[in-house]
Amino acid sequence: MLRERILATIARHRMVDIGQRLGVAVSGGADSVFLLHVLHELAPRWNLHLSAVHIDHGIRGAASKDDAEFVRALAASFGIPFHLHTADVSAAPENLEQAARRERHAFYRELISSGTLDRIATGHTRNDQAETVLYRILRGSGITGLAGILPVTNEGLIRPLLDVTRPEIEGWLREHRLSWRDDATNRDLSYARNRTRHETLPMLRAAFNPALDDALAQLAVLARDEEEYWEQIVRRQLGETRKGSPIILPISAVTTSPAMGRRILRGAIQCIKGDLRQIEFLHIERILEMVGRREGHDRVILPGADVMRSFDWIRIAPLGYDSHCKRDFNMPLEVPGHAELPGLPARITVRVRETAEAKLPYAKVVNELDWQHLRTLSTPNNVRPGLEVRNWRPGDQYCRSGQTDEQRLKLLFQEFRIPLWERRFWPIITYNGIIVWTRRFGVAAQYAAGPGTRFILQVEDEFSGEKSSPYTAL
């Protein structure tokens, strides 16, 4: 019966593929010993290549070494490889539970990333699931945390025993007269997990619900299914993200509802920093409060992330992103030719085309310059002749096509609601030092192509192959 339930769990969650190299994390305790026996029996079904993985945390001295030898002998009895990692976590800055977990997962990652193993199975049971969920409830976890121990993780860990209880496992081992190792630290009440297991859960079972473990495990399933559903929605909202690049979203994406907003913000932060460590409920609420205002600019600095609101947009960037970007740029622009712009995945392309005389006057010109007129411009002292593309600088102003007076670009940014982070890299084309074109605001009036223009200098402003900015719509 146990075998069939475990088989069903493996199949339901697609835990393994045919021919994989599967490591079994074996501490020597009842759960992991049982897991090794069951997977050894089931391995031929998928042609799995098993090995045993053991970590000696160096906490219990000689007893730890005896555990390692016990697992080594067990692996030898099955004729499978044995991977041993030794460490001393007693001097770690965090508590022993956290240090031991960090050491284990670092070794698991090493085995998988090196190609030694494809996946690693751990012996977490239904009881472990209940303890984890209750512990997270007591610590104030959100819905994501209530999903508890995941059957399959992105790191390559699988948990085939999540539908099996600890008493069932120990009963099976006794029935088959198999031995295991008892870890004395599992009874040490100085550890929060042990207090949950030996004090809190028994008290709650007796006072409220004898089937509390089942109820908590079911809560984990419900939370996990909810999170998987929302994760698909959030992934569609965030789209493709480039590692190390900011995520920029319209305010409406996170203000439709608090539930959606929280998930999108958490998803974006996780994409940016790689995890959600140190990101707390109040951090997300502070961002929601910031974007909930009708207007303005604001900023929230989080552990590992920089969140900025400007007009109708919100940018989530790695901490220190702006300081790592080149502040100013100035590049020659050959005709025909292009310039790749720093700060954004964008390029400016220019080419000359000959045109027949226009029959109607130009009402408004955005990206077409009178090339013949431009080339008659004189060259001021200390200015290199020719076209250049540079970023906006404070004080820049010009008279754009369709206007009669010069306007400061800073005021145009305000008028057209250009987010703060775009302004720094806003491209401007000069000819002999004179501004003749700027992104979105178009060509200078006095150099705009007109009815009599024979040779037109065409400017194309492209964002990752698109003809317009992915962030701002004027």
C-alpha cells in the first residue's frame, strides 16, 4: 500500500524522468532509510541510477561519524555510489538549524550543477509538512509560505514521501526488521522545529483537532495550488525579463487589486534579486501605498532591490543599478549608420534617402531632417563637425518642429510624463553641436524636412527591434 501511494506521488508530480541520476539524501534516520529502500525497489521502473548522499554537519562528534559510516555501509549493501560532505556548522553566525540547512542545500546544488546528479530526493513526510506549515503560521507567513514543503523544487529536489506519515514508515521498517539511526538532537527542545513537533502540535491535537496533521497538510496543498495558479498569471504580467535589467510596469498592473499587486511585486522583486529573503509584508505594503497615490515620484529601497515610482510607471531594479550605469555618453553617428545606446536595449539609426518634391506642405515632422540644410551649418569653436548622439544634459533646449519658441527638455519631460529613469539616457542628436533631434519630441523646426527637401536624413529610434519605447507612450 505504501509503495503504491509513493508511486502515485512520484507520477502525479512528475518527479523523475527515465534514465536520470537520482541522489537520495540519507541522514540515517528512519524516513531517509525507508526512502532509499523504496526508491531502490522502484528505480527499475524508470531506469534510475541511484546514489546515496550524506552530510556530516559536525554537530554531534563521534555520533555524526557513526551516522556517516552507517549510510556508507547501507549504500554499499545496495551497490550504489556514496557522496559524503563534511562540515562544521557549529561556528556559523546563524542558528544551527539555518546553518545546517544552508550547508545541505549548497552540497545539493554542487552535485546537481556539476552534473554528478540530476535530482535529489529527500525524506520529508506528511508529518514534516504539518510541522512546517504550523511553524510558518506561528511566524506570520503569507500564502506562499503556507504551501510548505514543495513536492518538486526549481533546484531539483523531490519529496516522494509527502503523502506518507512517520508512524507508517517506522512500522514498515520494523515489519521488515530494518534498522536506522536515532539523532539525539531531534529531541532537543532548544530547536524551534523540535518544540513544534514535541510540544505545540501534540497540545493542539489534544485540545482542538486530533487530525490536525492532515488538516495542515491539506492546507499546504490548497496554498500550493493557489500559488501555482497565481504564478502563471504573474509570469504573463511580467513577461520576459533579462537578468540584471530593471522591470518596468504600468501602475495599473499593481493597483487593480491588492491581491494581484502583492503577487506581481513579489514576483518582480524575486526576478531582480533571485529570491525573496528579507522581503517582508511591510515592504510590499509600503510599495502599494506609494503606487496608490494619484501623482508624483517616490522611491522605496529594499534589501537587494530599488523600487521607484514616476508618473504612471513603477520600476523595480537591482540595488545600486543606477550607480553602475555610465552617466553620460557621446558618440559619433556615421551616415548611414547606427549607435547602440547605453542604459537601455536601444539603438539610433540614420540614413539618407532622396525624395521627389512634395505636393503638400509638411504639417508636422518627427524624424525627418533636411540633410542638405544641415550640412551647411558652420562649426563652432572646439566642436567636432558632424552628427553625434548623446544623452540629455540639464539646460538642453531647442525649438521643435511645430513650435515657434525654444523649450527646455526638462519641461517637456514633465509635460509628456517621461519617467525619471528614462531621462538620464534620453538620446539627443546634434550636428556641429546644435540640437537637431530628440527622442519623441522630434526634429528641430529650422532643420525639419519640408516640401522642397530633396535629401532627407531619416532617424529611427529602436527599442529591442521596436520603433517606440516599451515604457512610455506619448
